[in-house]
Amino acid sequence: MGTEILFAVRLAHVVAGVSWLGEVVTINFVLLPALFHAVGDDRLVLLSTVFPRLFRLATVLGGTTVASGLVLFLWYTNLNPLASLRGQWAWLILGGGTVGAALYAFHLFQESGAERSVAAHLAFVVDADDPREAQRLLTHLAFFPRLGMVVLVAVVALMVGAAHFA
Ligand code: HEM
């Protein structure tokens, strides 16, 4: 029974984690370019319909990844994570896990407010028809997904490294 549950938790962790990375990759290479090229009302439609849904999806995927990762870590260390700190495996998992959890906390508490205010400014600037200011705000908005993609690739590398080498 235990191994079936462990398999389900591990599957949920890997699927949610790589889906989160996939979402951020799609934002960077599909949605942001579309937003940069959109003109007039199209930009407002993207900002008000597509982006809030993407944000909620990241909340679900990131939350599932962090919660299942914690369960896996406690399971593999027999509820005694500190005792396992002598090995390389635990350091790789804890390193990746801490960075991943920090990124998720940033997503929940920081990014939502910052993105919303940039998006609201952008809507205002589009109305006021100031293309240079609109470009500046778009570049600002693109910063979070770019950073998120680099961080998530690093976290996946640490996790796969732990499973592969340690
Ligand atoms: C937040 C973003 C995270 C991503 C994208 C992610 C991704 C992954 C991936 C792809 C694997 C599979 C590695 C493989 O089997 O080759 C994995 C394994 C694992 N992850 Fe994460 N993870 C994240 C966060 C966490 C957190 C917060 C923890 C909790 C400390 C955690 C604990 C684990 C554990 C224990 C494994 C199993 C390693 C093994 O089988 O040896 N992960 N993770």
C-alpha cells in the first residue's frame, strides 16, 4: 500500500513541477511576445482575461509541487529530515526545495500585487496612448516570468541531480 501512495505523490510532484515550468516557458515565449505585439484593446483583453487565469494556474501547480515535495522529503527521510543531512541527496533536495518554496512564496505574496499594479498602469497608459511608457511597463511585467523560468530550471536540475547522482 505504501509504495502505491508514494508513487502517486511522486507522480503528482513531478507532473505539477514540470507543468509549472512549462507554464512559465509558454508565458515567456508565447504570451509575452503576443502582449508586446498586441495593439489597442487586444492588449487590454489579454491582460484582463488571460493573465489572471495563468496566475491562478501557477498558484495551483506551485502549491501542489511544494506540498507533495514536502511529503516526499519527509517520507524518504522517515520523518527525520535532520538526521539525513549528512548525505548529498538531502542537501540537493533541501537546496532546490528551499529555492522552489521561496519562489512560490514570492508568487503568492509579492508578484500578485506588483503584476497587478503594472498591468493597471499599462491599461491606463494604453488609454492615454503613450507607446514608450507602455513598452517600459511591458518590459517590467516580463521580468517576473523570466526570473521564474531561470529559477525553476535550476530547481528541476537540483531535484533530477538528487535522484540521479546522490
Ligand atoms: C518548487 C519547485 C519544484 C520543482 C519544479 C520540483 C521538481 C522535481 C522533479 C522534476 C523531480 C523528479 C526528479 C527525478 O526523479 O529525476 C523532483 C523530485 C523530488 N522533489 Fe522536487 N520540485 C520542486 C520542489 C520541491 C520541494 C519544495 C521539495 C521539498 C523539500 C521537493 C522534494 C523532492 C523530493 C524528495 C524528490 C524525490 C527525489 C528522489 O527521488 O530521489 N521538491 N522534484
